[in-house]
Amino acid sequence: MVAYKAGQCIAYDTLTIHHGLSTCAYPNPFHGPINFEVTCDRDDYVTIEICYQYGRKVAENIETPVAKGETKTITVECGELKESLYMYSIRSKSNTMTGKLLKSR
């Protein structure tokens, strides 16, 4: 899902996998903190990892508990990163989801 407003691209990336993990990363492109919304169909722990486009890890969030049916918002501070393309990975016990993030000015 991508929204356009007055010449600016504001992306709202929603990914869902049939095994019960649903995620959303916003704002994208970002220039400060990034919010990840995570929903699980059972009690689980999720780990968020952000890597530079060439694979070097730049941020990691230690395991965060998510209760069944709860939508949890996890904020990762990334304002100090340089302008570039980044990849994120959200892992639970049974699933891994990946996506792209763009750092803007």
C-alpha cells in the first residue's frame, strides 16, 4: 500500500504471512525513528534487525514479547543513519519477514 500526497511519496508497507505474523513499517521513507507494528496469532517473541543494503547490521531490537491478537508498536531510533537503502527483518519463532526502508534527509 503506497499513498501519495502533494508530490511526496509516503509509503505504508503492510506485509502478511498466512502463518499468523502481520507487520507494518512506517514512515517509509524515514528520517528519524521507525515504527514497526507487529501482530501475532499466538503469544510469541519477535526480533527486529535493520541492515545496510550490503548486509552490515546497523540496528537490532532484542526479543520483544507480543501477546496473541495484540498489535504492538515497536519504535527503533534510526535518525543517526546516513541517507541510503536499508533492509529490515522481523523474526518470530515460526516466521521471518523482510522489507526495505529508505532513509531520506
